[in-house]
Amino acid sequence: MHFPFSINVFGQTILLHGLFEFLGIFIAFRYYLYLKKTDGDTIEHTNRLLIISSAALGAVLGSRILGSLEDLPAWLAARSFWVYFYGNKTLVGGLLGGLIGVELVKKLLKERQNSGDLFTFPLLLGMIIGRIGCFSAGIYEETYGFPSKLPWAMDLGDGVTRHPVTLYEILFLTLLWISLAWFKKHFVLQQGALFKIFLIAYVIFRFLLDFIKPGWRYFLGLGSIQLACIAALIWYSRYMVHPRLLIISKRYYAR
């Protein structure tokens, strides 16, 4: 395999990474609209639009802030502070920035209902598609792992066999989707529980995954993404300590 993967369209070379990022966002949004129509939405239409808008803005800002903080010395030494800021992004920052944006606008709107469940499966779908794009970029996008001699280690474009961390993430997200669908079918969940379980599981996974990814570290061998994951887990710690805040009861079906 030759990284980065690309296709030729009318004589123009198009990198699959950018194409899959676009497809991930587009398909995930269409899936969200489908679920909104089939499952219904308890949040008033105008409030939902404002929530989506604040989530998108928070995701863009959070993604680039945390992405730039992945290598703080490089950011501070960059010729253009804002070009570096715009050119770096990370998925964890997008998720947490979107979450902060939603919580802030809900407080302004005095919206008391949890809004995340409807986003959960579309987010998973978009993340899986997007990570396929990241894999297609190999080492030319900062989602590769440390060198490894494991049987499944891969040469991602620099002649070194490495942990294919994007494939690990795709596998994890697929299993998480299956698990959440199972939980939804077999348990009566509190409103918003599906999203909370998704986010808790994902940040735990990313915290562990980043130990096998290269990058600048702040202290105790932890990078900016791992520190953000710790902050998210502290914020959601009450749900991990008291699962009853998430799960009401087991579903019982008539035989």
C-alpha cells in the first residue's frame, strides 16, 4: 500500500482523507435527520437548531484549540499563530468543545431536557467514516502509532512498522456501537444516558490509546488529549460511581 491514498478526478488528485472527512460529516448529519424523523425529538425545533449550531461552533473551536495544544512549543514557535491554530485539529477536542457549546446554549435557553441521545449513533457513524480517511493518510496525518513488531503492525508510509491506531479506533467504535444498541434494547435508560455512556467509553479508550502514539507531553507522560480525557471523566465521574443515574431498569418483554 502506498500512503497517502488518493484518487484522480478529471486530472485532479484528491486525497481520500479530506474526502472521507466530508463524507463522514455529510452522512452522519443525514443519519441524524433520519433518526429525528423516525424516533422523534422532545426538544422544540428552534431550540434544537440552536443546540446543533452551538455544537458545531464548539466542535470547531475545541478541535483546533486541543489540536494546537498537542504540541505547545511548536504552536508558540510557529511563524503564524493563527495558521498553526487553523491547521491542527483533534476529534476529542471536537467532541468536548461541542459538548461545552451545547451545555452553554442550553443554560441560556433554560432547556432542561438532555439533547445528546439523538446525536450518539450519527456521531459514531461519522467518526468511523472519518477514521477511514485518517488511515488512508498514513503517517501524513498525526493519527499513527509507535513502531511495533506485533504481527498486525503496518508500514504507514515511512518504512517503519507501526501500531495502526486508526484501525484500532475503527474496531473500538464498531464494538461500542453494537454495545450501545444492545444496552438500548435491553435496558430502560435515563434521558441522555446513551450519549454519556458513549462519551465515557470513548474518552477512556482515547486516554489509553494515546500511550502508544507519539507526541509532545506535558507531565507524567501525558499529552493534551489525555489531560482533556481526564477532565471529561472527572466531569462524568458521578455517573461511573452511580450507574443508576444512567440505567433505570432492565427491559422485560412479554413471552
